[in-house]
Amino acid sequence: MSTSTETRYDRDEMTTLFADEVVTSTHVQLVPLVDGGHLALLTLDNGHDHTKPTTFGPAGLFGIGDALDSLAEGIGSGQVRGVALTGKPFIFAVGADLKGTGQVVAREQALAVARLGHDVFRRFGELGVPTFAFVNGAVMGGGLEIALHCTHRTISSGVPAVALPECFLGLVPGWGGTYLLPRLIGVPGALTVMVDNALNQNRMLSGPKAFGLGIADVMFEPADFLERSIAWAADVIAGRVAVERTDHTADAATWDGAVAAARAGVEARLGGAAPAAPRAIDLVEAARTNDRDAGFAAEDEALADLIVSPQFRAGMYAFDLVQRRAKRPVGVPDKALARPVGSVGVVGAGLMASQLALLFVRRLKVPVVMTDLDQGRADAGVARVHGELDTLAGKGRIGPDEVNRLKALVTAGTDHAVFAGCDLVIEAVFEEMQVKKDVLASLERVVRPDCVLATNTSSLSVAEMAADLQHPERMVGFHFFNPVAVMPLVEIARAPRTDDATVATAFAVGKQLKKSCVPVQDAPAFVVNRLLIRMLSEAFAAVDEGTPPDVVDAAFRPLGLPMSPLVLLQLVGPAVALHVLESLHEAFPDRFTVSTTLQQVVEAKQPGIWSWDERGKPFLAEETLALLPTGGTPSTPDQVRERALSALAQEAGLLLADGVVADPRDIDLCMITGAGWPFHLGGLLPLLDRDGYSERAVGRRFLPAGAASLPA
């Protein structure tokens, strides 16, 4: 890179800071143009296949700068008439080296990282010749930003993922994204990509959708993508093709209106809990009037602040859990012990059972048989699965031939004898111990001795269910979360007599189902429901004492949770929540109090505490208002939140002390993937550690300093 660039940071110091960087090399090839001169084609490649995507650390960024320096003479002489950038097969680039960024602990270091990215990337927009990004594969974060710096972009219709996920992790698109994208495609689309999609569980765009937004100038099919991109670039360089741009900065009203709407949406969603998204919106707002220098400098300052923030540290911790620990569960039996599963049975044909049957047939592509009390109910379950398959086909997610094959694999009956040939049978019947025991006893009379018996119970003892079985060693908890197709978590619960082969089979099946499987020991409500019901119990205790429901829900807004406890009640259903709470009260009467208000809501057959008007705003219906206590000792939002988080810290400590999970990280993985707790919290435990609840409840932090925070 040029000397002037290096005066802003020390090259050796920065590459040492990112000592474990998987370096992305920049390979330069001169492609002759039919009109004379050359197109310099730069290919980004880290030397690994597509399973290790290309990222940008300091060494890789300096290498890009060196490659551009090597072209300076050719550009000056007119021999290099354009510069293009592409990636290795299936990958364009997926952004900054996040593992290395997590090693940055000082704001000065973070500022240097931000400036380095800008100084390298902006050169693609300032070379004096046309520049092109040939987006051939997955492109995220800094990968999309370097493409935005180019003067033109092509994209393959086969690109599976286009995203700016920084706000999801606690950062902003800080290498040009907040300045360049709104100017290219307009503010509404830009804020959808960098804020809405990022906060919606890091939603990705496909290549065609990105093209539709205007991120790319032209789209080609994958088979001859590079050849056609080069030919198109040659036409642009020769003046045979002109690309028109819209000046989105001229429409101040649209720009400001979109910014205001995004700001209101983020406030409603996060309640000020996470600074990254509001900071990104501020940068987009300023991008209309800022010049490039001012816009990029503002991004530098934002990145420097956020890289050393608690939110980013928690986000990186959560990212590591989801990307690594979830894919390699710790403390499970050798996968070689797993038995093959070539057919599956589902006891029940209701909504949950139908969701399970759909998942099994889609992912395993094996025969799935359902049963219910009568043939009408059983047939309705099959019809529900068929309807979902038709919906997926209508969205283009599966082809018509596959739909027909999958439908043929799903059958139903009323006699448990249909399970005789199954390798795994899961029950999804009413959450009542004797009902489940009767079902399991009936199953054991007809299935093979090596058939795995699984329960989808959310709160009952797996050991008690298996107590009367002739082969209790093949009984395992296999707890899915609703909606089954969306929620990633499966809690795999091992009872004292469950054998290794059964557990290994459960984990192997869970992996085939593309779920995040966490090993837990058999205990009331396992992990997620035990913690959520403890939180709900404390929330309802406050209601019982006279605290208004809006005060209770407002107490949790500063955390930025996906939903407050009383809204969560609406999703779960009061009767289900009460049943689980009663089970936990029976097991732990000193910690789980059965709410009289909740009992009355269930008795009155109310759908929950809140009702919603036509605008989607919650209100208290008169029927519900009549059930609420008056007077008493109401609490403030701060008091409710303090009470709930203290209870969660106590419960988390007991989960660990009782060995329900072997490692604190599994609690956070469960809360992120099973309860949707946000990355900016890192799950549950980083929040409890950061705000002192852990030490007050159990006398110590749950996680070592530096795990989800800056090192001490």
C-alpha cells in the first residue's frame, strides 16, 4: 500500500494483533479487452474451500492495497482500463475477520481497524478507471461493502446470501455501507438490508432479490457468470453500455421519512437496549448531506466505539455459540453408537405432532406414520402436513416431484401397531404423566426392542415416564420448540437409565433435522421453559400484588427481548403456561408460585392478559380487567425487572449446580436458539454477569471475564 495510507497505523502492529488471521490473498490476472488494453481481474481467495469463507483481516487488507499499488503504472499508462474484483468458487467475501476483531480491546486499535478498511476499500471508487465487483457467491458485511465501493456490480442469480449483518452482532456497516448503500438504492431499501433484516435473525437476501433492490447493475446465470461479467464490463469500459444512477439525496422528504420510521421501529423493538441499530440509522441520516470523507470518518468513530462495547462482546459470544458450539455439542456419546433411522412414528396428529411429522419427512425423507384417537383426526394430521408441503412448493422451496414423493411417505392410523417397523417413535400427546405413560406402555408392546422412544414433553420427568418400561434405556427427551420449523433448538434430555446408543441416535437425528441440539439431564422443564416460567412466575407475582400489566411489561423493554412476559403468555397459551407452572411448583414450591390471576385467566378461558386492536396495539379488555387485583403493593418497572433478573440468576445457578447442563454456555445457547433471546445480550448469563446479578445470587460470575465482555 502507499506510504500515505500507512501513516494512519503500523502494519506490523496490526498484523500482530490479528495473529491468527486466515489471510485472504489477492490474485491479479490481466484479461485482454477486444478494444485494446486490459481488465485487471482481482480474485480474493483464502486458500480454503467454500466451507471456510473469505474474510478481511489486516494482512488481507494490506494485500489488497498492494495489489492495487501493482496496477498503478498500468492504470497511468492506459494499459489497465478497468479493475474487477471477484471471489473464489461460491464465495465472494463475508466481511471482517470477526475472531480477530474480538481480540481488539482498546478504542485506538478499533479506530485503526476501521480506518484501514476504509482506506483500502475506497480506492476502488477512486482509481480513475471503472471498477467492477463480480459477485459470484455469498457476500456479507465487508464483502458487500467492498463491492459497493466499486463503480459497477454484477451478481450471479445463484448467490444464496447477501447481507449487512453488523447490527445483529452489535456493530454498524462501518467500511462504507451506511454511506454508500442508501445513496445507491435509496434509504428504505438500505435500512431494510442493514437494520430490519439484521435484527430479524440476520435475514439474508438471495442474488435475485439483491438485484431487484438495485444493489447490482446486472444479473447473470451461474454457469457462465464470470465470462458474461467480463464481457459486460468490457462493454461498459468501451462505452457501449451506460449505467444510469438515481440521485436519492435529492429527495430529502423520502430520506428523512424513512429514517424516522426506522428509528421508531427500532425503538419499539429494542427499547434502547442495543446501541448499534440506532447508530447505524444516525449514520444513514447524515449520509444525505455528508461528503465521502465525512461519511467514512463518522463510520470510523462509530466502529471504534462499538467494537469495544459490551453489546459487541456479547454478540460475538453468542455468534460463537451458534456457529460453533451448536454444531459440535459437548459431552455427548460417540456418534458411531447411533442407530440408523429409516422410519419414524409420531403419536398424535394435532398441530405440534403435524409440525414434527413435516420436519421428519422433509429432512430425513423416510416414511413417517402418525396416529390419533380416531381416523378422522389422524387423516386431518396428514392433510395438515400435505398442506404445508403444498405451501412450500408454492414458494419454490421444493419441486413438484419432491412434493409428491414426500406426501407419499406420510401415512396415518389409529392402532399403535402401525409403529411396529419404526426405528424411532416420538410422542406428542397431552402433557399429562399418566396419558404419556399409557401411550409408552402401548408402544412398547408393538415396537422392536431397539426402537428409540422419545418424548416431546416440555416439563415432565422422562425418568418417571420410563419407570415402568421393560427397556427404559431407550427412552429419551426430545423437546422441540414452537413453531418447530422456525425454532432451532432441541433439548435432548437424558434420564438416569438412558443408554449411550439412544442419546447418540437422538443427536444424529437432530443433526439431520438441522437443529441445534443441547444435551441436558432430565429435570423439571429442562432449561428454557424452567427459566422462562420462572420469569413469568415473577411477573405474575407482581401482577398478583397489584402491579398493572403495562408496568410489568415495560419493566422488560430495556432488555430488548423478543417479547415481554405477558405477551409471551399469549403465544404459549395461559392453560399451557399454568400447567407447566404447576408442575414446577410441585417440584420447587419455594421458587415457583402459582399465580391466582393466571388461574382466573385460565378459568375464564381468556386468551391471555392482552387484547389487540385493529392497529395491533395492546389493550386490556373489560373481561380481563375484571380479573386483575386492585390495591395491594404495586411495583415500579425497575423493581419488577430487578426481581425477575435476580430470580433468573438464582435459577441459572441451580441449573448448573444440579448438573442439568454441564457448562454455562449451554444455558445461553438454549436461550438464544430456544427462546430467541437476542445476540446483543449474549443470551442470559452475560447480562446477569454484567449487571451484578450473578454475584449477588450465587457469589460469582457465571462466565470468565473476557468470554462475553472485555478482559478484566
